[in-house]
Amino acid sequence: MMKIIGFTGSPRREGNTAWTIDKILEGAKEKGAQTQSWYFSDLDIRPCGGCLGCHRGDHDRGCVINDDMQKLYGALKEADVLILGSPIYMGQMSAQAKMFTDRLFAQISPRFSPHFKESAVKKKLILVFTQGNPDSAMFQVYIDYTKRMFELLEFDVQGVHVVAGMRNEPARERKDLHAAMKEIGSSLVGT
């Protein structure tokens, strides 16, 4: 059975990003996938300290910071598809999503890294951004950069979705989004 995990990188557990990720997972579950949700607002994830403890010695030790990211490393290994959702704050992903992304360093050693090992992640990834601004292309440069960064980390980025105009109407009240988000999830099953 396919396992799809959603990560909500928003400080608001009941906000637009959480709703969007939940709808995508609902669509996947309806098609038979096993789904799991993680809300960064519920977790204690500290920033990467840059200590390189995770890559010292002959074997990767994993991250030496003992916080809730340890749970997420296990979930990452089990997943077939990851969905990372974040609101766009100040033109980029939220601080919560950025801390998660930075902490992936303990598990990932891409080809350009001096710590490279052939154990690349190669996980399928969907990126979902929500934003208040109604112009979905407003932050396209950052969105393209983020997609490319995950590709350099050897994720198989299957799609990038921008849900704009949250300032005018919350996601859960937009009828057009209900089916669209569920369709993204259902299309992941069997890919």
C-alpha cells in the first residue's frame, strides 16, 4: 500500500496550509493510500546547529539534536510520497518549513556535497504554497528556486502548487479548491 505523508509548515494548525494539505491527503486516502499528517506547529523542531555531527566518522550518525525531528526522520524513510506545504511569508517558506528543510541535511548527502553517499533520498515530493496575494506568480522566482533546491537534494518533485488569494477568502470557503486539492491527492496514488 502506498504511504503518503503530509507536512504542514505553518504556525497555524487550522490555517489555509493545513486545510490544503489535509484535502490532498483526503483525496489520496479515498484512492486507497495510507496517509499521515505532521503539523510543525505541534512539534519541537530546533534549527540546524551546523555542527556536522550527523556526518562525522565512517557511518552517518544522524542528527545529534534530540527533538521531534527524530520522529520525522523515521516517517520520511517509510513514505513513498511526501507533501510539504508552507504559507509564503516575507516572500519565502515559513520559518517552520525552513527549519525542517535545513534539518534534512542529517539524512541527505547530495552529489555536490563533500559528504556524498549513494544513499540519496529519491522520494517523490509535492510542494504546496499558500499565499495571501491573489497573484499566483508573485513569488515565482522563489518557488522555482525551492523546487530546484529539492531537485538538487535528489527529491523527485512531482508538482508545485500555489494557492493564492487567501487574504480575500480562506481556503476552506473556496468551493473550487475542495475538488482541486483532492484531485492532487488522488493523482498521486499509483504513480
